[in-house]
Amino acid sequence: MMLRLLTICLVGLCLLYAVKVGLVFVSAPPGSEPDVGDDGVANSAGAAAKLGLLGTGYTAWRNGEDAKAVELFKQCMAEAADASQLAACRTALGEMSLTGSGVPANLSEATALFEQSAEVGDPDAQFNLGIMYAATHVPGDDLQHREALAVLHLYAASTAGHPGALMAMGYRHLHGYGVPQACATAALNYIDVAKRIASVYSEGMPQAVELIRLNLNQKDRKTISSSEMNLFVQIATSGDTTVAAAIGKRYLLGIEGFKQDYGKAKHYLRLAASRNHAGALALLGYMHCLGLGMAQNLDTAYSYFVSAATQNDPLGHNGLGFIYFTGTSAQARNLRLAFRHFNESAFGGSSDGMFNLASMYLTGTGIEQSFNKAVLFYTQALDRGHTPAAYALAVMHLNGIGTIRDCDIAVNLLKKVCERGEWVSSKLVDAYDYGERQPDKAALLFLKLAEAGHEVAQMNAAHIFDAGQSSLLFPGGGESALDQAPSDDVRHHSRTLAQRYYELSAEQGSASSELRLGDYAYNGWGVSAAFKDDGTVSEAVLDELTTTEDGLTLPTLYTSSEVELKAQPVDYEAAIARYRKTADMTVTGEWMQGFVARGSFNLGFMYQFGLGVAQDLQTAKQHYQRCREVDPSGLQVPVTLVLLALGAHMTFLRLPPWPVLLERIFSDVRAHILVLHLAAIAALLLLGRRFVRERQSRARRSTSEGASAGGEGRDR
């Protein structure tokens, strides 16, 4: 027993040492990864130079030079040095054919190119095939067979370390989509990607990517315009240190419309630092410490951190803590001072300070070990969006260190870390850049992210197809909504695709997707799944029918295991269930207000007219009023008009039957008096009108007589 306990303690100490080495480092302010990708469309110009023809072709594709990209990919195939390079070039050409970039869109040709590359083990081709099998349905094909092919290709790509495929398999195992629901398996898929991403934060300040939901109105998107950006730059140049520091920070992180640019960041931060701005001094210290846009110099960084910390800046204290924790040529390692400055930084509100303080408590470095305090400060850092803190907490929840062992919490944290990685951020940047100009390219990138479980990408992909902006994956070729009105087949195909990703997004709590699925059920759009029932009974089928204990033979609908998709009929009950779920959501962001309010409005409308539910005007009124409460800044006039109409409707329904109503009116003396008054008023109006006419007539006669008399006088 003692030997087993000793073994467990030794294993725990080894784990803690590994955590100590991996987790205690200076981390950047919350953000995302640099604009660098793992596959074609996501690669940067620097990576393109290293990849030769393939990378140059991808760069041309990203810049809109599609014809040049096609030629480069074909040349790449002709000059490929080995089978893997040939497969990569063939995959790139397949994506061009899939999106109709530089060549006519051809789904069959793209599929053939992907299959050839997948056979020799190209992970990008396998991942693309997994997406295509999962997203599309060919009439006559077995749905379960296509889903199995999707899982097979995604699994094959994941074994090669493809980040998107690993995330996709983790996402599927988390929810049980096409595979057994297994939290531990999901964690195994996510953790490799998350570990690599967490390590990036120790090497620099990754670029942040703002999540944009394409179904929001332009005015509701929190983005800065170019004119506003120029105005802030002018204010900063004129000597406003606060604005200069803010612009420098945005250029450093690449947020709010400012693309990451270390040179510009250094320029504006120095403007602010020249006037002793604490935040600018601390950020310049970070740049020198991490070697961002300049040579790494810890001694120079130390001087900046000291200047910032003397003004009690949290980032300055965190920087000093790192310097004392690691030690430099000029400063000896001092864990006591490191802990002190991390503590000052944490209590000053810095998520980086909280993370580093938690890491010291976790490992017991420079302070008495405390798992509980480690969890506390990691959680506080996580609440401020700190990605490495999310990874650390995920590892602790997986192993039950300082907290209960909870695989679900751990996997959701790992998923959050993975979605801030370079594979995701680079594709988001490119997809937003393509926008409405090149919707098929944007749709392909959103589909890749959507299959990997990214909720915003799922919603954006669904929106692009729902709006008819893209006909990607349509078997009949590329019929773009930008060129001509899409046919009924294209619209049905697009809505079917949109429905799939709306459903995936809604499962992750998206109010807009849940609301839109209610619209689909209300209007009878999209498809619904059911067990196949051909309606015929042959001798072969009779042998397969199930007989109950009562001797009744069940139809094939109840005994068949084959699933088929049919056009979704109008289903008010399903619509009202979706609207109710939307209306009951808690508003966690300003963007949700409009969708939750619309869910309440639609719910009130269906209760008012008894669609899919028993008519209940009082309940309808409550939902209309909640619509106004949820989104007070929204359009109030339509809701007010509907409430007035509802009041009239309620009054009308409370009236007795017409015969009874007429009998009561005729038997009431007040009604007779009212009729007499109305008749008198009508008579007075008629008389008044007659008098006015006679007066006008007399005035015209007198005018004409005066004019004739004046004419006779002139004749004389």
C-alpha cells in the first residue's frame, strides 16, 4: 500500500514539474494567433516563399489572381519532386475547381482530385472530402454510408495531425455526431492542438481576430471605419498620449480594424512613452522582452517595466515579475520579487499577472503550493479571456488537480483554446476579406471551420447559403447568385446546406440560428429526416416485417433502419418550439437582443392567431411586451401597433353574437338618442354645405356682374 502511495506521489511530482516548466512564462494580453495558416489559403507571404510554386499559387489566389494561381498549381503538379508534393498541388487545384476560381466550378472534378490526393495520404484532401461527404447528400445514396465516409476521411486526416480534422473529431466525439459520444476521446483530439497553441503565447503577441456575424446589420457590427481610424491617428500625432497608446496597442495586437504592424505599434507607443505614459512603457517593455519588431533585449525591457511599475501599472508589474523569475545578465533571479510583482499585477486586474501568479501557486515556486489558489487565479484570468489560463484549467480538470475531475468542462475549455489558434484565425481573416466579393471562397473557409465546431463559422456558412450568395457544392455547377437569380434546385440545395449548419450552430446556443430554424419550419423550407418507407410490400419485404405479440404486422416505416431526407413540410409546432427556445434564452451579448426579441414577437404572433398552439391572446400580449423589454433600443413602433391591434382583437372577441348584440342595441334608449344625434349632425352638415355653396354661387355672380359693368364703362 505504501509503495503504491509513493509511486502515485512520484508521478504527481513529475506532473507538477512538467506543468511548472510549461506554464510559467510571460504571456501576452488576451488575443488570438498570428495570421499564419497550416494549409493553402491560410498561409502568409513568408510561408509562401518557402513553399515555392505551391505557396506562390496560394498567395496569388488570396490576392484574387485566380488565373495565375491555376497556372502555378498546374506547374507545381508538373514539377512536383515527390508524391506528397504532387498531392498537395492537386488538392490546391481541387479547391480552385470547387470554388470556381480561375476555372469553371466543377464538383465532380474537384472530388476526383481530392480522392487522388487522399489516396496517397494528403491530409488537406482527406479533410476536404470529409467536409463534402458530411455536408452534401446525393439522392439515392445512403445517408449513413455518406456519414461513415465523412468520419473515415476526417479520422484519416486527424491521424496525420491536421488541426482542423483533430478539432472536427473532437467536436464529433463531444456531441456524438456520427461517432460514439466519448468525452475522453474528444479530449485526446483537442489537447494536441491546444498544447501547440498555448505554447505560441510564450513566444510573442499573436494577432487578435474579431468574430463577425454576417447576419447582423452593418450598423450593429462593432467595427471601426477608416475615417474614424484616420481621425484617431491625427489626434495621436497631435500629442494626445492616451490615444497614441491606444493606437499603439491596437497595432501591436491587430484588433479593431488595425492590422498587426509592429513598426507602427512601436512608433505610437514611443510617442506616448516619451510623455511617461505607463501603459505605453509597459507595452514597449513587452516588445523588447519578446523581440517583437526589434531585437530581444531583456535589460532594455527591464528599464521600461521599472518605469511602468513605478506608476503602479499592472502590465509593468507583470513584466518585472517575469524578469525576476527568469533572471538576466543584469538582474539575478529572485522568486520572492517575482511573486510580489505577479501579485501586484494580478490585483491590478492584469490577466497575465493572474496567470503567472496561479502558475507559481500551482508549482509551489517561491511560495507555498496551493492548488485552490491556482484554480482561483486561473479562473479569474479565464474570465478576462486569457487563452493559456483556459488550457491550464483544462489540464487541471482533466486530472482532478485542485478541482473536481470534470471531462466536459475540460473539453469545452480545450475547444475554446483551439478556436483561438492560428489555423482558425487565419481562415477567419481570409474569409472576412473575401466577404461578398468572393462568396464561394468565403463559404469554403467557413465550411472548414464549421466542420471543426466553430459556432460563428457555422452560423456564417449557413447565412451565406441561406442568402443565396454561394452555390458551393451544388452538383450542377457554379451558378452564382451574383451573376443571375438562382434556380429552385440551387435554392433548395443552398437551404439544405444552410439548415445543417444552422442546426449545428443552434446546438451550441446561437439565438440567431435557433430563430432561423423556426422560420424554416414555419415556411416549410429545408429537409426533414425520416426512416425510409416506400409504401410497397413485396414478398422479400414481408419476410423482414416485424410481427407484434398481438399478431399485427408493422409497416416498413417502423422496422426500416434506412434514413432518407424529404422536403420539410410546414410545421407550426416545430416552429413554435424553436421560437420558444429562442425567446427563453438569456441575453449574454448585445448582438443577441434583436434575435431574442424577434423570437418573443414570433411566439406572440403564433399565440395570437392559434398557429401550432391553442389561441391565447393574453399569452400573446405577454410575449409582445417581452419583445419590447428585451430590445428597448430596437424598433418599437411595429410592436406598439401590434399591441394596439391585439387590444382591438381582444375587444372584438369579447363581443356577444351579432343577433344578441343588435337586440341589445335596439332595446337601449341611449342607442336611439345617439342615432338621433348622429342624424341631426348629418342634417346640419348637409345644410351647412348647402349654405356654403349658395354663398359661393352669389359671390361668383356678383363678381361676374361687376366685371361686365366695368367693360361697358370702357366702351363708352
